[in-house]
Amino acid sequence: MYLTSTADVEKIVPEIEAMPIIGVDTETTGLDPFESELLLVQLGNLHKQYVIDARNCSLEPLREILESRKVKVLHNAKFDYKMLKACAGIRMENVVDTMLIEQVLRNGRRAEGGNGLAAVVERYTRKKVSKEEQESFINHTGEFTKAQLEYARRDVIYPLEVLHKQMPLVRKAGLEHTVKLECLAVTAIADIELTGVAIDQERWMSIAQEAQAKATEFHGKLDEQFESYIEQTGEQVLFTAGRVINYDSDRQLRDALLHLGIEVDSTSKAVLASLEHPVGKVILEYRQHQKIVSTYGATFLEHVHRKTGRIHCDFRQLGAESGRLSSTKPNLQNIPSDSEFRSCFIAGEGRKVITADYSGCELRILADMSQDDEFLRAFRNDEDLHSLVATMMFKVPVSKDENKELRQAAKAINFGLAYGMSSKGLAAQIGCPDEEAEDLLDKYFEGFPKIASFLEQSGRLAVSRGYSTTIGGRRRWFDISDIDQDRRQRGSIERKGKNSPIQGTNADMIKLALYRLREELHDRDVDAALVNTVHDEIVVECEESIALEVQELIEKVMRAAGEYYVKSVPVDVESAIADCWSK
């Protein structure tokens, strides 16, 4: 049924209220919620669907339904949520997203055709869905065609049909908790994108220009080191315009180093750091500054929205198979915590930024899952775990002040284990020979046998079952079809099987915290909003006078979310109030 007046919308409210579950969809003139127009809003069930002309009808009669706890089924709910909130001021609640459910079900498995609506509908119902009509809504004006209205109507039906097929598979795999968690987190992540982050563009450019000057300086120093080589070889193919070596090219750099009598298999960070010749350090300095220029230069500021003046990145809720979020356009998750660039993300006048993160989150998860006695005791007694591990490994007293280099080695191992780090990875991390790194790992596992047993069992189970699980039951599937013939594949799966339960549980914790924090902030009706999240970190912007209150709330919510999964050790949260993103 096509509705073109507010009076018609008011009439259907009782029917919609009587439906236990409804499908919801929107059609818009574009993808940007700040610049696009809401054209149609569709809702209904499998038996009856309503297509509402949002240009001519007020959506106010539907506000109570859409903002209620009634289940709303959508595919890619984040998009429709943002459009409804930005264009109509409606804060849709209790969404079930069939796209996220499909990603949870197939996590790690190949999804032929992807997880878009057309592919998923065909996968479950064998129906062919043409998305060509979707493009007809871009910048649409005037009346709607019958084909457009029929297309819009069917977009209510499809997710409901898919959900009916998905849920038995969800229950069979024991994924109910993960599916519920992902659906609950959608609106919090959508709010982060809508709110965006403010940025000091002048400061950003100043830091970027300083990095460019440093990169140019060290490029010149490298030219001096290789001056005779450059003069000797002339303008051969090894060089770029201006007879300058491409120091970002592994092959060209190895050729140039050979001229200095330095023969290396690669120009990795670990190899360069181990060189006795001073050129190694110069190359590393150049690369450090050049990376800053290429990653955080002026092009980053192109993402500042012309209407809001803020950056609204795109979070992929299941951006990694571990369950972690990823961020694009731009990537706000790869800005190092010790980088000056973080200070460019600001709160604005009369406001504050609160940054909170889980302290040693993945190690606490490892302690809980392995039940290692020493790890449990260290966390329960609030001891320095890295010093404890180093003391047990090296049989000498270690602290932040005594034998600090040994603490650093233990710290590298502790954190590396959560990523399935091998001896080669450790060697690269701390700059030592492979044999020495292997010996360090042996000592580590001798001192903490339950850690070794847990990791070994996790890797073995991933190979034998073809999947790994988090504390909450999230699954990551692996292709084990050629596991007996391919040793490299087996090793890769074992490494992923070791780190996925840890990283995945961390992802579950942060998503639960995001959902609960969004609810608390809304219920308290305070001037505070989620603006960013990075793995085990949440960033909130709020009015200055309530900063302490909000800080306490964030810590409380994050601890409770962590303790929902981690039962054996306390969950610690560290936070700071500042004028910018500070940690």
C-alpha cells in the first residue's frame, strides 16, 4: 500500500503496532545522511507492506513504534538508522540486521557474491533480486514509478524471509549471543559515525609539514651515504627521476646497501635495526617520517565534512574475522596512541573528550581462559605482570627500574602471544637472532605451562574442528580441506586459532560496552556522545560540567561489560579527561 499523506500514516499505526515483528527499509537520494533526502520509508510484515512517501508525509505517527523495543528487521540496518535519525530525527531501536547475521554465520567462510541483500536472498530463497531499480532513486524528483514502489515494497519482505532461514542455523551453531550482541551494537556504531569527531586542521597540517621536513632531511642524509653509488650508476632503471634512490623499494635499497658492503636478505625493520653501520638507523628514521607524511598528510583532511566540519568515518562492524571493528574513510583506528596527531582531535569550546581503555585487556582474557595460576595471582594482586614474567624467565629481579631491558622482552612476548606470535615474529619485535627468540619462548612456556597448554590446545582445536570460539561463543571458521598436505596452511590456522579467542573476546567486550554506554547516556539525557572506538578503547565527547560524571559512568559500564565475559580476574579501565583525544 502506497501512502502519500500524514492522515494515511496515522491510520496504519494500529496495524503496525499489532505486528510482533516488522521489516523496515528506506529509499534515499544518496548515501550521505547529511546531504541526502529521505524519499520512501517502508515497513510491514510478510503479509502486508506499507510504502510511505516521506517527502509528503510526516513520520511522527511512526516515531513511537520505531523508537520502541518492537523488533525491526533490516539488511544493513546502520544505513537506514542513520538516514532516519539525520533526516527525520527518529532514533530507531531494537534492530535485527540480517547482513550482520550472515557475516556472523559465515565468518571466515567464503561468501559467494558477498553479503549484500541480493546475494543473501538468492542464497536462502533462490530468488533473483535485481538491484538496478535502486539506482533510480539517486537524486530522484517527481512521482515514483510502479517499478520503484514495487522494488521498495519487496525490500521489506526479503530480510524477513532471510531471517526465517538464518535463525535455525544460528541456533545450531550456538551463535545466539553473538548475533544478539552484533545487532545491539549497530545503533551505537551508527551514532559514532553520525556524531563524528572535530579536528584542528591547522595543527594537523603543522604536524604533517614538520614530518615532511624531517623526511626530506633524512632523505638527504641517505643521499649522502649513497653518493658514490648514485654517481657511479647514473640514471639506470634502479632510480627514479632526479637520480634519487627509491628508499621505499626493498630491491633498490638492497642493491645500494651492497655497494656499502652490506648484504641483507631484506630491509625489514628488524634487519635494519641490527646493522652496525649507521645507515640502518638513518633509513629507519626516514621511513618513520615518510610513513607519517603518506598516511596523515593533507589528503587526510579531505575527509572533513563540508557541512558538519567534522570527520565521519565508516566503521565496518565485522571488519576483521576476529570480530574486531575496522575503520575507513578515513581510518581512525591506526593513529598511534603516542602520536601528536591524536591531539588534533578536539572537543571544542566548553566541551571535553574522555578517552577510556581496558588495561591489559587481552592478557586478562588469556589469564581467564588459560587459568594460569601466576597470571591469575598477578592480576588479582595488581602486580606488574611483565616484571613477574621476566623475573621467572631470567631468574633475576626485574621491575620497571631494575633490569628494564628484560622487562621489555617479557612484555613483547606477553602481548605477542595474543597475536599468535612466532619466534621469528619475536625476533623482529625485539631485534634479536631467531635462535635467541626461540629460546626466550621456551623459557616463557616452561615458567607458565598452563599458558602453553591453552595456546597449544586452541591451535589444535582450530585445526581439528575447523573453527575457533570466543568466551561468548563467536566462531571464526577456517578452511581445513588441504590441512594434511599443506604445512604452511596448518601453521597459519594454528596461529589464528590461538589469537582469535583472545582478540574476539576483546571485541565482544567493547561492543557490549558501546551498546550499554549508549543506552545509559540516552537514559540520563546528558550532553554526551560516543565519537570513536579503537579495539579496546572508547572515546566520548561531552559538555565540560558533566565530564567527571560521564567519566565515572564510562568506567563503570566498561568494567561491567568486561566482567560479563572475564570472571576470574578483575577488569581494569583507565580513563582521562582532556581537551583532545589524549591516550
